[in-house]
Amino acid sequence: MSVETNELTKELARIKNATAIRSFCYTCPWNCPTEIFVRDGKIVYHKGNPESPNDIGSRCAKGMASFHLTQDPDRLKYPMKRTGPKGSGEFERISWDEAFKIIADKLKAIKKKHGPEAVVWTCHHDPNTVFARHLIGDLYGSPNCYAHTSGCEQDRRMACLTLFGHVFPMHDFAHSKYVILWGMNMLGANQGLFESRALLEAKKKGCKLVVVDPVFTETAQKADEWIPIQPGGDAAMALAMCKVIVDEKLYDADFVSKYCDGFDGFRDHLEKHGYTPEWAAPICGIDAETITRLAREFATTKPAISAQFKGAGYYTNGADAGRAIYILDALTGQVDGPGNIHLKDWAPLGAPVVIPDDAKTTPKKDPLHIAMGYPLAPDLPNSRLPEAVLDGDPYPVKAIFVQSTNPVMSDPDKNKMIEMFRGLEFGVAIEIYMSETALECDLVLPETSFYEQAEIRQGLWLGPQVILCQPAVEPPGEAKPLYDIVQGIAKKMGWGKYFPYKKWEDWGEVCMQDVPMSLDELKKTGFWAGEVRYNRVPDGMPTPSGKIEIHSQAFKDAGFDPYPVYVERSVLPDDDYPLQITHSKLSMHCNIVTQNNPYLMEIVGENWVEVQTADARKYGITDGANVVVESPKDKITIKAKVVEGLVPGTVCIRHGHGFGHWAMGSVAKGKGAHSNVLMDRHTSPISGANCYNECKVRVRLA
């Protein structure tokens, strides 16, 4: 903890009689660097770190309200053991020592009887999860340590990995002159605040913004052109744009010949399948002239970006949609230059502990995603996990650890997820609130928030970046950071020597060994940033061919077409259920924890369903009325908003899987509606992603 030399920071600290601490916000995964001002053990003010290259001088509303975490009376404070039936909420307080012993004994028994692969660890993208990966993966021997990507941008990630060999490209909006976003409501979700600002600044300088989305989102409202595409039609439109660019020789011939693998085959593929604008028009609901014009504009306006995040991937045809969207960048040579998608360098950040090779346990079985038949999945296909627990397919899973994630709430088919947890031999939730998933577990362990623990992680900025989160205040009750929880379990397992730290700075020094900054310096600045580099494609790509792989050998080896294809989505509206569901996020909320924040809930205290004007007239829906949204599976009651900006025949549930809590917190409980009950567990056959929009519904007044 230290006061920075920045004059504004020093003056604010003086005025508030507080200590300034450099840290970062983890309300959303973009982790904006921050300054926290603490007096008498309480946060009295916090703001963006003005010296960070992320250009964050201020915060979003979610970040500003996040300090409530440190004073929320609903926080978990003590380890709890279930005493009643799962889901009953009947728990008793136990000691940490007892909790660690229970876990260690269960892990040993399960490994002896079923093998280490019967234990799964799943989390959000908490950087401290690396401690669990060392324990459960390296030492225990489970190949099944996963994050939540299948409920997020799994299709986008898989597309970028197979095309570019890069897990998470950024967007250099600041230098771009043409941006086309596919189902990407970045101004609404308000994530990547520095990217959002860069996009708006680029627009002021003349950059054209095109938003392809069934919903007239907050981002579409700022766009130069909104393209109201039919849900699930993204692959058709993107492939047709590719064909225009190829047929009219608008592609960058020098770039594709030198740096892309499979261009000639892709040209033939487009011709063979007849992926013309005229073919695509009835599928995507956009006329052929518009598709052709957008293709020409994109190819001839440089620098440019074609990108997606989640929206285009929430269908069973989303995997190839993502590939086609990014192939537009490759065809036009718009990869990794100024104003393009940016294949950022990663900082030389090391692991916090070192496990010697002779102590590691080599798994004897494939990770679940491979054994399930999803070799291209970058993360666990969450919606297929119940088969492993309930049916032993592809092999039995007996224990699940969930950390900072709530699959009962966030994955499709709530009832199946509850059945899965009730079918487990052992379930552990490591959380800050008693979540819906925690109710179904045997042990609930209270974790610290990002204000109460240390984290050192990669920053999501254009250049290589290390960012630091420092403990600013004491945690409530006996809450512990994950690195201390893992250490406690490791000691009971006989592996304590591999987690030798006495304080967080001990493992922090290990992480920072190869970073050209000391940990003490990092504590003062809050970040380390390296040089932003461009045009690295000629240096070779981290793909099997060393090039951008328009032709994907990985797809071919997995039994899929090596080029992107269009297939119809799995669920189509019919006479009984005539409306297609879509989802969109809210700027005031992120994921499934902000609903217990009274400041954010005062602004947006419930979610709603948007109904297009013509559909509202047809079904007698009025603005503000409570309506029933019903699928073949279940129904919910939710407030309706009648809007013009929506593709007819479509309804949009705002932040559908972030409201409707029945367990978590006195503020969140009972607010809004939980839409995941409406959908079956449709899974992308290629990426393993949750397909939240594969759902047909009907709407009537409540």
C-alpha cells in the first residue's frame, strides 16, 4: 500500500485524510486500473488511475458503485457446511480447519475410487484461479480445470484461436476509419471502457460505425448505420460479403498470398456453395444491394475492423459465423495494423508458485471437453456437464468446485443444473454471496472481494501489461482470498511445501521475476506497460501453418468443414411459439452479482423484455405491462417495453440471466425475471458454447 507521486492523487489523499492505493476494478473482466482512498479501514473515494495507458481517468457506473461490496451485510462471512437437503439453505458455521479437512478427505477418497478426473474446478476468469490449477491440476492430476467461457465468448475465442492463434485480440478503434460490429453491444454492456471511448473518439474523427444486430442497442444508436439482421443470419451475411470481396478482387492479394493459408480453396468454397448476396438476403433479412455495398465499403476503407463478441455466437451456427466475420479482416489485410483487430503481446508474467515436474500427476484421461467430443472447444461445454454427473458420460464426475461462478443461475435449463448438483457426491462453492449454486453445495466458503485481496494479472490493453490489485480493506468475518484457501487445502493434502508463501507479496515476487519492474514499484504504479507493437503477422502466426488459417486443418481434423459454412440455427419460431428470443446486456449490471448493489438497482432495478411495435399490437401488449413469456419448456413473468428498434418477430430480454435471483442477497432476491428457465441446453456442435438464443417463445399479457 502506498501513496503515488501524482499530484492530483496526493492532493486528494490530503483532502480526504486518506491513504491512496493503486489497484484495479474487477466488477467486469476488463479490470480498469484504479486508485482507492482509504481512511480508518473504509473506502472513502475511488477513481480511475490517470497514469494508466488504458486512458481511464474515471470509472463506469458499475465500477463506481462497486465499493458497496466491502460493506454489504449480505456477504458470506464464515465457512458453512450443509445440514439439510440440498437447496434448503440449511447450513451451519464451521471452522476453516474443518472445511479444509473435509475437502482433503473427499479429494483423496474420490481419487482413490474414481480417479482425479472425477473432480472438476470451474470459475470465472479470476487470475487467482491459477493457484487452484496448480493444486487440482498439477498435483492432484485432474485435467478438468475450466472457466466460464462457454457462457460468454466461446465462439469468438475459438474463431480467433483457429484463425490467428490468438486467444483474445483487442480492437485498435482509435486509428480506425471503418468499424463493423456483429452483435456486439459494447456501449451497452460498457465493458472495455477504454475501447468504448476510443470508438467514440474515432467516430468524431470520421470513422464509420456499422452495427449488425437484431436489436437497436445502445451501440447501434451511436452507429452511422444499423443493420437489423435476422437472428442467426450473421454467417450468411459475412460469407456473402467475403464473396463480393473475392469476386470483385477487392481483397489484398499481396497479404493473402504471403500470410494467409487456404485463400484459393476459400474462393472455390464460396463459389461452390453459392454464397452470394442474393442467396444471403432472405436468410439474414438484408437486401443484396446493402450487403454488396457494405462489402465494398469495408474492403476499400482502411484501416478497418470487423469484430464480434457474444451476440453472433449465441446460436448453434455461431462458430462458423465468428470465423467468417474475422476472415473479412484477413481477406482485406486488416490484421494487426493500426486501426485493426490487434493481436496484443502478453506481459512476461510468471506463475505464482513453482511445482516441480516430479511432483506433478499426469492425467490418465482426456479433459472433459475432448472426451465429450468437442476438441476445438477453448473451454468446458458447461451445458453438457450434467451428462457426466448424472449418466457418467463420457466418464463419471463426482465433485465440482465452483469459484466466482453460478451455473444454476447462468447456464441454460436451471432445473437440469440443480439436478446435476444434487446428483454430485461433493460440491463446493467459493463465493462472496450465498448464490443459487451455493445452495446446492455441501460446503460454502467465503471468498474476499477484489478490494480485500491481491491479484496480479494480464491487462486487457493494446500492449503487454501487468496490473495489480492490492488489499485495501479488511475482509468481512473470516473471508479468505483464494490463494489462502488453496494453501489451506494443500496443507491437508500433504502438499503445503509447494505453496510456501506467508503473505501475498511472497508469491507476487515469484510472478514478477521476468517483468522489468519490481513488485515494490508495481505497488506504487498499479501497472507495468510495455510497447504497443503492430504488423507482427509477417513474423509468423502461432498457428500450425504459421499463417492466418482461412483453411483450418484443426476443423478438418475434428470432422468439420475446414472453411466456414452456413447452416440454419436449431430452433425456429412456429405457429405455437411465433417469436425468436434474443438477449442484450445492461450498462448498469455485469454478470450475476451486481443485482445486490443498491446503487445500481436504484438505477435499473429489474430487467425487461423488448417487444417490437408491430408484434405488440398483434398480441395486445402495451408499454410497461407485465407479460408472460412462454417457451415449450417454461414461462416467466416480466415487464414489457414496446420498441421500434427490433427486428419484427423477435423479442429481446435485457440481461436475461442476471436477474430473477431466488437466493442471493436481500437486494437481488426476487427482482426481475430469470430467462434461462425458458431454454433447453442447446450447445454449439463445434465450439461447445451455450446457445442462449436458440429459443422460441410466445408473449401475452400477464
